[in-house]
Amino acid sequence: MNDVIVWFQEKPLILSIVCSISGYLIGSLSFARIIYHIVTRGGKIEPFAEPVPHSDEVFESDLVSATVVSKKLGARFGCLTSVCDMLKVLLPSLAVKIIFPDEPYYLLPALFGVIGHIYPVYYKFIGGRGESSIIGILLLINWFGLLLVNAASLLLGFITGSVLVVRWGGYVLMIFWLWYYFHDIRYAGFMILINIFFWLSMRKDLARFYELKKKKGLEFTEEDVSEFIMMGKSLGRTLDRFSLYALVKKMKKRKSQTKDK
């Protein structure tokens, strides 16, 4: 076994290729499909389709992930799916980190595991958005940083009054944190690529959201958005009432009403 490890260490290109391909193939396993198939005894998971609040519109997506499982089978199976999606990227990356500790080769199965989750080769490249897998690998890379950037994104969410900033802002902030913490451009580059693939996977959903808000003129409260993306009503309701953006908006409204009088 030691001879094999030494052989790979002497051939970093081959090691990098093996880590990347194996990470991608393992990451391509769709636990959303697997768990849904087991629980429903052979059922095929249907595309995501949910009514849009306060309208006759339907939000449709090719998303196949823990979110869809939660919507269709309940939170228990959704959580199980999410944990499995974390572990399928975390465990192979951990193994590489333990076996080859001198260089961060483990970033390769981590990156390609997330890519596999988003674009799985076994399912015509239709997968999830990678959130559970990203969280899983960030717990391995720097769990403290994950907590820190999520706290920062929560603060930014209260400044901007946006649930989406709370939910996803940490991924962007993690680029800067990893660069600062490791002083290694490879970690920052890894997180940049993670962001690129994540936002690419989100482009259709974000475009549809933009269309509903701008072109169709629908108004969504943060409570609506928070409930729709399964973060609960409480966070969105709090942002609607107490975020800096909401407070400034209320002040402007009061000034406008005072002037009209």
C-alpha cells in the first residue's frame, strides 16, 4: 500500500487526474433520486414545480436535490438526502487529505464532486445546485470559516434586507476568507470555481425569479421568499420588519406621507 502511495506522489499529474475523475463519478450519484426511488418503491422523481405566492404563476425548475425531496416526501427524507450529499464529497476528500497530506490534492475530489452533483453523468447532466455538497466540503476545509462567513452573510442580509444574501452570500465571502486563512491562492481559486459552477447552475432559476419580479410585476416579501426556499417564515418576516433596508424604506414612506399632508 505504501508503495502505491509513493508511486502516486511521484506522479502528481496522474494523482490529480485520478482524484478529479473519482471525485466527479462519486459526486454524480444522485441521492435525491436514490432515496426517492427507495421510499416510493420505484417512483421516479418529478421536476420541481411550485405555485408562486400571490399569483397564478408556477415556478418550474429542473432541480433534483434534497429540496425537491423535502417538498415531496417531507423534511425527514430531505435532511437524509442532504446529509448523504455532504458525505459523498466530504468522505473521498477526507481520504485524500489523510493519504496525501503534503499538498492539497483533496481540493480536486471536492471540486469535481460538486461539479458531479450539479452535472451528474449518470442522469443526463441534470442534478442539484450543489449546496449540501459545498457545505460538506467547507466543513472539512475550514469549519470555523464556514461559521464566520455565514454570520457575516446574516449581517449583510439584515443590512440589505435580503433572504437570498443570507442564504448564499457566504459562498462569495468564503473566497476571501480562504485566501486570508491559508495564504494559498489554490484555496481561493478552488472557491472561485465553486462559485462559478454554483451560480451557473442557478442561472435559469434566477432568470425566472427576475422575470416574475420585473417583467410580470409581482411583489414578493422576504417572508414569501424565505418560505419558498424553505428557510421558514420567521427569518423573512424579521427582515421585512427590522432590516436596515426595511427601516430606511419605512422612514422614506413616512416622510413622503408627511410632505403630502
